[in-house]
Amino acid sequence: MIDIPVIQDPNAPVWQPPQVKTIRRKTRKVWVGDVPVGGDAPIPVQTMTKTKTSDVEGTLEQIRRAVDEGCDVVRVTVNDKKAAAAMADIVKGSPVPIVADIHFNHIFALESIKAGVAKVRINPGNIGSVDRIHQVLGAAKERGIPIRIGVNSGSLEEDILEKHGYPTAEALYESAMRHAEICEDYGFGDIIISVKSTDVRLMIEAYRLIAERTDYPLHLGVTEAGTTKVGTIKSAVGIGTLLAEGIGDTIRVSLTDEPYREVEVGKEILRSLGLASRSVEIIACPTCGRLEVDLFKITNELEERLAGIKKPVKIALLGCVVNGPGEASEADIGIAAGKGVGILYRKGEVVRRLKEDEIIDAVYEEALKFVPEEEKEKTE
């Protein structure tokens, strides 16, 4: 074995990781109610209700729960006459803009527009003739609301599918552009586009094509992503990859779970890329054999108790002395734990030494100091 000498220069600069700044793709801006999408606007998080739309109160309850988690826009399916009849009450009772999700029957789109929805989502593969699309565009234009052209790999038009053989990025792009051209020819330009797929790689490639060739704002998502565990991973990879490249203007995480869970994941994706900072961020070590406090309990209980705080507070919970002091001192609030104890940090300064059973309450109390007085009653 050969020993390679290491020459250390005391005057050499300390290496620092490069600071990478994502440049957002420039797009036109459209408005979904009072929520801007595209341009230089923040990236809104969307979800979709899972109730029968005709159950107005049940639907509104899901909407309100999602809004509590930071949801900006909610989509509601309008799949039958009862659903269409319920839209006016849902729009009236919702604290955020409502999007009507339309498949097959353009009449439901027209009725939803009359009910006051803020946007209509149509699937070009199943909405029908150009005349039907023109009717929807005319009503939307009169009300001043945008249209989302929602293309899915599972419902491409037959001729496009026959041409390409199977769903490809070019096929998804061609379908979206065919219907964008119908809108533009009609004089309608308030368009948002999505080209979703269950295949993450296909979804990424299709969105890249749209981003390269157009200035339409893009609604990102991996369709039918699956259960919370698998769907979260697929969505984080697909949506996160594109956002890191500056592509994407609004997002929806599709999970086989409650709408508010989709919002939680969506907000985390944005926050991990520095694109949102509306709530507490907990950094916790993965733990190992050096752990000498019950960090699982501490982390889980604090995550639950701090869920109501919407202010950007960074909390580091470290279970041993290896990385603990450094990580804890870099956060707004930090714990560097040892054998049954923890050192509490605030903005890099040591506050005090705590017993293990004091850590949860102490961190919670420190976090409340970041919350304005008028908001504390909502949190507690």
C-alpha cells in the first residue's frame, strides 16, 4: 500500500459548494381567480377533491382542510348533472378559486362557467368536436377565465396514437399543440398546459418539449402517481426535476389519499427547492448507533404540534455530537442531543441545557416566538 502525502496549505481558500440559482422559464401570465399562474408569480399548489361533487358540504370540507395546509387552487370533477348543479354553491363556499374538471360532456363546462368557476380543465382526447371546444372557449372568454389543456398519456386521440405507435413525448406535445392552436385561432390565449403521464421519464421529456417550444404556463404533475409512499416519490422526482430546471408554474401531486396530503407533499417539493417557505421545516438526523435520546418520539411529536405554524422556521433536531452542534447552530432553533440531554440553540447561540423530557416543550415554545402575537391563538 502506497502512502500518498497530503500537503496542506494554510493559506488555501476553504472550499464552498457552488450556489446554484434556478432561472425560471419565462411564460405568459394568466389569472385563476385572484391567483396568478406563470410569469414571475409564485408557484401555486393545487389539489382535487375526492368526494362526490353533489355532496356540497363534504366537498367544501375537503377544500377547507386542503386550504389549511396551504392549497391555492382546488379542482372539482363535474361528471354528471348533479355535480354541475352543485358547482354554484361550491364556488360560493370555497375560500380559494375552483377549477371545473371536464371530460366527455362540454355542456358541463358551460354550466360550470355560469356557476362562476375560475378555470376549466378539458381533456382534448375526449371533449369532442372543434365546435364544442369553441362553445367552451366563447363562454370562458366572455367570463375572462383561463382554460387548462390537460393531456394524459392514457387518453390521447386515436390518430395521434396511431401515428406515433404508443404514447411518446412528441405525441403528448402534438396533442397539446393541436388544441392550443384551436384556442389561438379562436383568439383565446389564456391557456395553461399539462402533459401528464404515469411514466416519470415520459412526463419529464414531454414537459421539456413544451417548455422549449412555447411560452405557455405549465401545470406539472405525474398522473395517477399511486399510494402516498410511491406517489410521493414519483411526484418528487418528476415535478422536482422540472422545477429545478426552471420549468413549471403550478403543481398538483396526485395521490390515492386525502387532498390535504397532496398539498403537504406539494409544499414540501417547493420548499426543498427554495420555492416556498410558508411553514416549519424540521431537519432531523437519520439516527444510528450513536443515538442516546428518543429522537423518533421527539421528531414525531414536534412535527404534529408545529403543524399549525405557517411561518418559515427552520428547526434542526440532531441526536449525537458528530453533526449536532454544527447543524443545530445553523438553524433558527436547534437541538444537539447527548446522553439523555440536549443543548438548545437559537439563531446559533446556546440558550440552555435541557433534560430529554424537556426538549419537546422547549422547542415548541421557542418556535412560538417566531409567530406574531395575533396569530398565536390560532396556533395553540
